[in-house]
Amino acid sequence: MIKKILKILGIVILFALIVILGFFWKDANLDKYNTTIDEASIPVFTSVELPFTHQYDSEKSLPLAPSALIDIDNDGVDEVWFGGGLNQNDAVFKFENNKFVDITAQTNFGNKGNFTSTGVATADFDDNGFQDIIISREDGLHLYYNTKGKFTHKAINTPINNKSTPSGITLGDINKDGHLDIFLSTYIKKNLMEGQTIFENKTYGSTSELLLNDGNENFTSITKQAGLDYIHNTFMAILVDIDNDTNLDIIAAHDTGEVRTYKNNGNLTFTMKDNPTTNTFAYPMGIAVGDYNNDGLVDFMFSNTGSTLPKFMAKGDIKDASKFNEKWIVFRNDGNFKFTDVAVETKLADYEFSWGAVFADMNNDGLQDLIVAENYIDLVPNKLFRLPSRMFIQKNDKTFVPTETKSGVKNPNYAITPLVSDFNNDGHLDMIWTNIGSQSLGYINKGNTNNYIQINLPKNAKNIGAIVTVNLVSGKKLTDFLIIGEGLASDQTSVLHFGLGKGNVIKNITIKRIDGAVQTIENPKLNEIITIKTK
């Protein structure tokens, strides 16, 4: 009788929690800011066929569904790679005849075995002019060499400890020796997980690794000697030149922890620098990378649990609740490794539980917009109450307004990250929602009359980390960065896209590489893609 009463009581408590969370979920969908915006600035999209449905095993796999954009045949248009679940092979799709078509069989991508794909990055490892794919799975890293659109597999000896599962991958030449190195984020193995709200236990979690390439795709861990040894679960990090000294620094989003920013000292060591999240707790997971305020410095947005969950539940084991931040985080780069969290100022702080995020100019007005994936497949209330996934358009006052409903890109599925590329070569960015345990969704931008310019750089050791600046005759500058791994467990296109609005004329374009060399393109034409052939 007592067991029956306890069972009924448990059901009642669970129902009450769902109702409470449902209230917060509903509230999270209400816009908390003045969201007025010029209707003409809202990009509008048309959905297109994309027949890939990810298979998710919640008992055995981390809640990750990797995806990447890669121009496998060098025709100037990205293909899309999707990572498969535990008993599902990876897949490759090509956009043609206004839909995405499965071309996996043409690429020699074979059976991946009984492991879940958890992360991905694309780059030209062997400098043959074709982008390769490196994939993380529970059994380590797998490199697929690309030769004219056909892939050859090589397993990588992956030095990680026995608690860790590989997750997000970022690439770059950290010591400027001409070879691509890896910062491999990791998460504790599924069977070792003790909870998802453990913050203050410094021994709980996995250890991410900095892997140095010897030139033959043999990788050695230099994590400890580099000053990066740290026990904490991490979905992703980015190698990027934060302070414009041509060295690739590290910014890592440690889930149930803090964002950590590390300066590359130029001698295979890194120094941790304080930032607005230092010595506080949050759930930073995805990272968007860009120059949202057009000052030439790289800025970052970090996803978080947001306003979706009640704070008393989200803070987990944190004793001092004042050290917990549930809001979205936006780092404005003020130079010299100084950051200001401007999430409130940009009107982004109070949105919902989020995953991967990407900065991109979706309406070609010269301001980077923000696309954010939402919905957590392992959270019970999310089975009943769905978040929309967000498209934010940036206004001239540097604030952001959600337009996903009017843009036609609301996502009813469980999103992991957006992917952004110009699939139909019309100069306007299209997009994909990569979804976990559900079908991914593709959208084509209907466009407008604004101008643009695109820069297609080789995605190799020399060019990754490059800073590209479009200098307008008016004196205005637009800046973007060729980096690996933006979003979450994903990788974006190698084509940097700059919207120009109307009436702007380009004076020149500069490309500053990590070797210090600067390439200048004088008086480029508008509305074209410039392909850089330099290796």
C-alpha cells in the first residue's frame, strides 16, 4: 500500500513539475523586449526538401548531432555532411533542382561501425586542394581524405583519458609550422554521467585535449605542458586570433562552468585570461563567432539555459546562487583580451534554452545577424512544449530582434545548430536547422536588392585563422574570420559573406593570415564571389 501511495505521489510531483516548467516554457516564448523592426529588413525563406532524419539513442549517446558544410567537388557550392546516430551511417547531401539530394554513395563514405558521430570539422589536411573531413566518435577521431569528391578513411590515434568522449573539434596551426593542430573538446562518457547540474565538484567531468600534428596526421597531446589541463565537460571551443597578434588563441565553452579564454604565448603555451564569466557558473554550450559591431575585433555569443528553466532548478549544486548566470552571454571584444558581457545591452540576455549559434548577415545590410538552435531532446517538458529556435536580425542600434516567425524558419524539431551557406549562388545566405532525433530542415533565402561580396579562402593551415576586412569608400569596415567549429559539434562554410546594403562601394579587401602576410584586393566588383587560389 505504501509503495502504491509513493508511486502515485511521484506521478503527481512529476505532473506538477511539468506544469510549472510548462509555464516557464510559455513565458520563455514571450518576447521580453521592444521587438519593432522595419519589415523590409526581415529576410524571408522558403522551405526545401532535405530528407535526413537523425537517429538518437538517449541511453547510450550524448545529445549531439554533428553536421558540416563542405564543398567536396570545388564547384563553389557547399555540400552538407550529417553525422549519424549509434546505428546510422553518416550522410552527404548536395543541393540541386531546388532540393537536397543524398549523394553519400558517390563519395565512398563507408560503414562507420557501431559508434555515434559526435563532432566534425572540415579542412584541407594534405594540401591537395580538396577539403577533408575529420569526425569524432566514441572510439576517437577519424580523418577522411578527399580526392576529387571521393573519401579515403584513416583512423587517428586519439590520446584522451578513459572518462572522455570526443565532442566538438576546432582546427588551426597553433605553432605556425604549416600543419593543422586540433583542440578536441570532450564530455564525460554517457555511462559515467551522474547528473547534468553538477557544478562545484572539481573532479567530475572529462578533459579536453590540445593535439599537436607532427606533419603526418599523427597527433600528440600537449595539454598539460600547454597549461590547458582542466577537468570539465565541454561541448566545443574555437581557435581564433582574439587579440590580432596572428597567434591562434582558444576560447572554450565549459558546460556547467565558465567560458575560458586562453592567450597563445607563441611557444606552445597558453595563459588563461579573465573574462566576464570567470569564477562564475553557467551552461555555455554553443559559440557564435563574428564581429557584430564592426569594430574589427572578434566577438562571441554563448548559448545557455536562459529563461526556460526555473533558476532554483537550473543552478544545481551551486551553494551561492549569486554566482550562477542562466542568461545568454555576449562577449564584446574591447581589445587586449578585455571583454564586456553586452547580452542585456544587445537585447539577447533573456531568451530560452539554446544550443548552437551562428553570426551571419542574413539580409545583406552590413550587420551580422544571429541564428540560435533550441529544444533539448532529453528534457521531459520539451516533449510537450517546444521552443521556436531563433533568427535574430540586428538593427542599426546594435540590438537584435527575433524574426523567425515572419522569416518562415520556426523549427518544431530538436535543433543542435544552424548551418549557413549560399546554396543557390544568388548572393543571399540560406540555412539549415540540424536536428537531433528528428528531421533536419532546409530553407532558401528569397533575397532582396542589397549588395554583397563573398571571399572563398582555401581551408588549410595557412589560411585558417585569417582575418578578412572589407574596406568601404565611406570609411566603414566589415570584418570576418575564417575559423573552424562555429555552432555546436559542427562546422560552417569556408566562404566569408559580407552584406553591403545599397550604395556602398568597396575600396579594397585585406586578408591578414597567421604568418603575418597581408594580401590586398583593390577595387573588387560588387555581387561576386572572389576565390583565393593561394595555398
